[in-house]
Amino acid sequence: MYGFYIQNSRIVENKDKSGFENTEQIHYKSFSFRYLKFDKFIEDKIFTQTKKFVLGIDGVILNKKSLLKEYAKKDFSDLILRLYEKEKIDFVSKIKGVFSGFIYEKDSDVLYFYNDKTATKQVFYSQYKNSLIIAPTLESIVRLRNNQGVNNNLDIQATYNLLTFGGMIENQTLIEDVFKLGAGEYLKFNDNKLEVNRYFDFNQVEISITSKKTAINRLNVTFIEALKLEYEKDKEYNYKHIATLSGGLDSRMNVMLAKKMDYKSLTYCFSQSNYADEKIARKIAKDLNLDFKFIPLDDGDYLINLSEMIGINSGLQFYHGSAHYNYALQQLDLSNYGLMHTGQIGDGILGGFVSNVGNKNYLLKTISNRFIEKVNIDKSVLDSYSNEEVFKLYQRVFNLANFGSYVVEHNKTYLVSPFLDDDVIKVALSIHPSLKINQNIYIDWINQLHPEIMKYKWERTGFRPDKKWKTALSRYTNKLKKEYFIFTNQQDKLSMNPLAYWYATNNTIKEFYSRSFNENIGLLEANKELFTDVTLMFKEGNFTEKAVVLTLLEVIKKYRLRV
């Protein structure tokens, strides 16, 4: 993965230089700074040093032009140093985009390393023997720890979180003493002391909008501003636009409003052939006169790419969660296109994270309840969040849904969405939950200000999103539809990626799963309880439970973890 590799010990250079052959390098005192990058949006990237600082930024900065203008600067590095000297690490809150970066003060020997506000970049870190390692891949962390004689042990609590939620909680990884830098967080390292803090925190957003009219107007203004930033960034580099399009509301909000603003994208959809996603997306693209590409996922052969996906997501999520996305991107030539425009997380921040007004149902969403009693999340963690929506934003978006961003970066560009803009998220969180139940505010927004969007069916409900009662009704109609498809042996029509159907009908997948499990389950023999639990989950579990087991075993094998 692309980004910065930093360690404050030069011992590694005498033991193993592999993996750093293509990196730019700066060395100062005990610190080694290395940078692996790709050339897209190259002018937004920094890796340099001055008399006082070493600094770097990797990614894409959506508001770079406006910041340069505001502070009367022509050079991006000069701008960052000006902001830092004025506001210290809090300057990062002014930046919009997909990025991570660092500033090292030579005189004081202080290192700051920061992630963006929504953790759309992977950053891992580990401290041991008065040493610090920061890297964009878990594999690099493991290798550098191994080089210095540090054991890499499986984190058992993180393991049961993976088996239950399909991903991690907070800053966990599957390795003890190795952590992931979260959304809006930064590291401060000085005198061998490591601190983790937030420069930006969505918990500070107050619920202040109780008027439907105010909510709709605020959403609309901030959404259009965010949309413009994204598409203008492509134009700044003379890239063509590309956008996902499906049967959901989020992607069409992005594509259709962008088209209204004269931004025309190549649109693409990936799903089981003839599923609603393809039909709806194809119709929208045709009506808007947009180029459209469909990528069929039929048979699900991409599901055998277990090792590749663990290399991308480091086992922090069940591996097939973004495997279909990675497969789709590999069918596209992205060389002349800029950002990957999506509508990611729109339904979540506009009601999907509200289970019941007034209730804190934080841990409702699981992929398996087999070992829920073995999950031990400290009450202080839950209490540190202002409400259920913010908790789910950090855990289900920044710790799960963001793996789509990592897949896109693996394919050498960056995923953006107006709904991931921090100002849009702040507006959404400030709306009273009662207005967001069943995505009501979303539907009101569309109907009042963008009625052209309701012309097309919503894949989730099977109805046009023109009446709020249809969302509630769809709970029953979808249940009947599911029972009908099962009864008539048409399970391939159950979803965009009917995983259970593919597993049942594709012997290649079934044989791969059986072989992978049998070859690797022995890795858990040293822990009898975990061995028994994982064996039970694989043999009796559904497809996703089996996939989570293979994810765990592949991580243990790949990183040679001690159990």
C-alpha cells in the first residue's frame, strides 16, 4: 500500500532493506522516513525537508487551491508549514480530502503523524523497545518487528470481535501491540513517549436541527459544495470523471446532481447479471446520456482471491467485504480518470445508524452471535461516544465501510463521496434522530429539491422513493420476495452478490473454502478454545461466517502469528 514508512531506529537497515527499493528516503538523526507513492494527483503530495522540518503528505487534497489562495501561497509545502507554525497540529482540520501525513521538528525531535478525518487512509503503528514504526501496511509492521526480535502474537479479544462483528473495534488489529490510526487522530512521539489524540472529533457535533426545512436546506448546500470540490479536482488535473452507479439512492445522488452541474461521468455498475442494481443503473445512465459499463459478478469466482484481499485489508475485515469491488476495478482502465466518485455512506448518516430514538443499541449489528458472550468491550469505550450514531460512524464506517477506499487506493486512485465530507457529516449528525428514522429526511430532501431522482426504483425497497411509507412497507414485500425466490429456486436474484447461492452452486469456491480451512486450521491447535470455536463456526456457519474464519486463518499464516 502507498504512503509513509517511518521508524526511529536505523537497526532495520542493517538487517533487511527489502520492500523499500522503490521508496524515496530521508534520514535524520535516528529517524528513517520513506515514501512509496503513485503519480496520480502528484502535485498534492509532499515529501521534503527544510532546515527545521521533515514533512510529508500522501493522498489528494480537495481544497488545496482555495487554501493556497486564502494564505497567499504558491508552494504547497510553504502553505503546510505556514499553517503548522500558526496552529500546530490543529492545522490538519482545515484540510479536506483523502490523506495522511507527518511533520517532524528537527530541533525539538518531535514527530507528529496524522490521518484524515474519516480514516480513508490506512496507517498502522507499533512501539516497542523505545522504538516506533509507522507504515501503511500491516505486513511492513510485522516484518520490521520481526527484524528486531519482537514476537507477533494474535490478539484474542480482537479475534472474537472479528468473528462477531466482521471487523475491529476502535484501533485494534489482530496483532497484539500493533494498532491502526483512526479517523481524525494523530500520533505525537517525543522522548520515546507516544501519545494518540484527536485533532477532529465528530463527538463534538451537537444535535441542533429540529426543523425539517432547515435540515433539507443545510444538507443540500453542503452536499453541493462537497460535490463541486470533488469534480473540480479532476478538472484541475485534466482527468475525466468516473463514478459508481447502482440501484441505491447514494450513487444516483452523486451522479445525477453532478450531471445537473455539468459534470459527466463514465458510470459503472457491478452485480449479478439482471439484478435490480444493473437494471436501474443502466436506465439512469441511458436517460442521462452517460457512458455506462456493467461488470457481471456471476458465479462469484473472485471469492477465491483471499490472499490478495488480506494484503489489502490486513485482516481487519472479513475478506470478501470489498473483494467484488477490487474485482470490478481490475476490469477498468483507470489511467485517464481521476477520483473514484461514489455516494458512500449516504444512507448511514441519514438514518441508517438510528435504530430507535432514545435507545443506545450500539452493538446490534453483528455477522454472528455465536461468541457474543466472549466479546468484551469496555463500557468506557461506549460511554466515550456522544450517541449511537457517532459510535456506528466510527465503528461501521471508519472501521468497516472504508475498506472500499483501501481497494480503490490499491488500484492507484482515491475514493471520494460527498457524504464523506466532514461538513456534510456534521450537518447530518446535527439533525435530530426523529427526522432520520427510516431515512425519512433523505426521502424528503429528494422529493422537495431533486424530484428527478425519485423517477427510478430504489433497489433496497423495490419502490420509487417518493413516499416515506413505502420504506416501511418494503420490510414485508422484501420478505415475501425473498421467500418466493427461495421457493422457486431463484436464489441468484436475492442480491447483487448472492453469496450463499454461489457457494452452493460453484464447486470452485466450495473446494477452495474446504482446502483453505483444512490446510490452515492446525495453526490454532495451541489454543484449544479458539481451535474449537473456529472449527464449529466454519463447519456449521453460513457463507459469511466461513469467510470470516478463512480471513482469520489467512492472517495467522501470512504474518506467522503466535497463537
